[in-house]
Amino acid sequence: MQWNPVQYERFRGARERPGQDLLAAIPAIRPHRVTDLGCGTGYLTRHLATRFPDAVITGLDSDPAMLAKAGATASPILWEQGDIARWSPDQPQDLIFSNAALHWLPNHASLFDRLMRHLTPGGVLAVQMPDNFGAPSHQLLQETLEDGPWSATLRDLTGQGAVLTPADYWRVLAADTDRVDIWRTDYLHALNGPDPVLEWVSGTALLPIMAQLPADQAASFRNAYAQRLRTAYPSEADGRTLFPFRRLFIIAQIGDTAGNRQKGG
């Protein structure tokens, strides 16, 4: 699956707001080593570098096109191509930050436990993920997956994603932590242009589907999905389209005591 930086940043203002809210929720720490997992084009990574100018900041992403755009602007940030699922830093991190990336990975109980083990005592895990899988945009995508000549090809892509309930994340993270804050925020986006919800998901959730279909089936799939979206998200009188989107936020700070995960793992 290849990302398209231009398509992804088409709604950059709306996509960036949750990331800024996550940045604002990071507690008062003075980190030496910070990693942004799934940094994309790096705009939030650069905000991390501004907030923590004395830290070594690394932006990790699997997509070379996104990293190329991130690295096109001069900065002290270290840009690294890699898979979050296999990420194992050489040194423990004081802050692990991830905005709208971890929902792509499976097995979140073990994933989050492993990330906590990469933190120093007192270190922070700060995560934001989409939690919109019950919304029409995702439910209709699922319906379209199952209703058409492409259903057999796309069988492995069915499902609701890996995101757990807030209570499940608390159970994973609460042991040996000084602080666990978990909350949801509903954002109401007023989008411009024709088929804006389709254009939004074309930069994210639709990518793995388009990557597996031949060109003619990909076009047919988009058209079938677009028709469903137009009914679910009609335009307002002023031409804009309202797109509610729920996101899940997690801040977990590991304990300073000797009995933390880093010592025990």
C-alpha cells in the first residue's frame, strides 16, 4: 500500500486538530529522546521538535513518499523508514508519540504493552487513533466490500479494525503506571467540495482497497461507495458536508519506581 501525501493533506487542517490536541495533553516532561511513530509528512513531528528543542527527535514511517515530503524541509529531526510492528529502539524513549497510526496494526494489547516497555522511568506514551468504525463512512465501506464482484478479492480486508474499548486500554496500561488518561472526542468537520467524505477516506481507509483491485474494479468500487456516502452525508444548504468523526486519546506515564515495565521487561 502506497500513501499519497497530497491526497492525505487535502484536509490537513481537520486532520491536524486532533494531533494538536494530543500534543497539548502531553504532561510537563523534559525528554531526551522522542519518537513519533507513523510520522507521515512530519508536520506534527516538527511541532514536537519545537516543544522539546533539547531532545533527539525521530520520525518513523513505513512510506518513502511521506518521509520524502517530511525530509524536504530542513530540520534537526531524524527521519527513519521502518515498520511500527517491528520497531525496537536502540535506547529507551522518554516520549513515544503516535497520531492516527496505531489503528492500522493488530493485537493492541500486546502492541501497547511492548511500547510501554520501550519507555524510560517517567516516560510517556501519547496516542491518538480514529474510533469511528461504527460511523456510516466505515459501515458503508464494509457494505461495499461485501457487495460486488470484488468481495472475494477483498475478503481479507473485512473487519472493524483493531481499536479496543477505553476500558480495555486502561486494563493494559494501568499496571506500573503513575497516570493513565483515556478519553474520546467527537469532531464535527464541515467539508467543502464534491464527494468530500469520499475524498477524505481516499487518503486513508480506501488505500488498501484500491491497492488490491485492478483499475476497472477500483473505479466501480469508488462509484458504488460514493453513491452510498452521498445518501449518508448529504450536503448542507451552503454546499458544505458535515462529517462527524470520533477519536480516541491515550496518555500513559510510566512510574519512576524500580518496579516499572522497563526494569521488569
